[in-house]
Amino acid sequence: MTYNGAVLWAPGVGDTGYRYRKRRLVPGVEVVPFLAPYRQGSGGARAFGRGRDAAVHQLASGSRFAPLICYEAIFAPDARQGVALGADFFINITNDAWFGGDDGDRRTAALRHHPAHLVIRAVELRTSAVRAANSGISLFVDPVGRVHEATPVFSREVRVAPVYGSDGQTLYARVGD
């Protein structure tokens, strides 16, 4: 089975053994509903496997993060589960290149909408978030929703900013939907 997932590599360590498999697959891209009956003779069409468990990882610094791959950031209950498991911040990795090329005429509003969901998750759970997108917009979000060090669309840049842990639980973190 093929999965969309995350692996953590650390300087001086290499592969840390941390693995996360994406739980919310993009319909029509990573999973096609009702595909199984049509696989025979389809030329190899297949869907990605779905991860089952949330996965929080503790760094050497003691900080803990929860991954949100691609559009998992739009699902508040998934982010809330990461905080319930002890995450101090979120890491959102994504491939947004399919939202449009570097030709301004082909870009879609989704390039801006997608990272906006991460800002909402940070505010509703009062936690920081780090976003790395292969096509931009990469950014840092603090626990009150301020965006720091955002990169332009389709730029190759490295940015560094502090990542703050949560300073308390929000009502949403305690009660949920």
C-alpha cells in the first residue's frame, strides 16, 4: 500500500523513526470513491492508503508537534486531537503547486485560502503552526493568529522564526464541536 506521509530526519541522527500517515485523503486525488469495482483493466489506477492514528512527536528540546498534511489543516477535530495528545504546535506540509503555476493568470484563490485554515486552527486551539509548502506560501503562525515570515508564492526561500507553545487551553480545545 502507498501512503502520503511524513518522516522526520534530524541533523546528526538521520531517520528518527518517526512516521505519520495522512488520515484525511483528498477526494478525487488521493482517494477515488467507489474505485475498487473499476480497478480491473484501469491501467493501474489506485488510491493511497489512509492512516489510522494521530501522531504527536517530542523533539529533543522537549517541544511536541502534531503533523497536519495538506488539507488535514481544514479539519478542526483532527487538530484538536493533536492538542489533546500534547502537541505544542502544528507542522503543516503541503503540495499546493497544483493550485496554479507561476503565471498569475493560472493561479487560483486556493493558494491563499489553504494557509488561512492553519491560522484558524492556531487561534481556536491557541497554539503555533509552521507551514512548509513546495510552492509557497510557507509561514509561521503564532497562538493568536499573527502570520510571520510568510514566503511569496513560487519562491525558494528559507525562513526562521520562533515557535511558541500554547499558554492554556481554549474552550474549543476542552469542549470540541
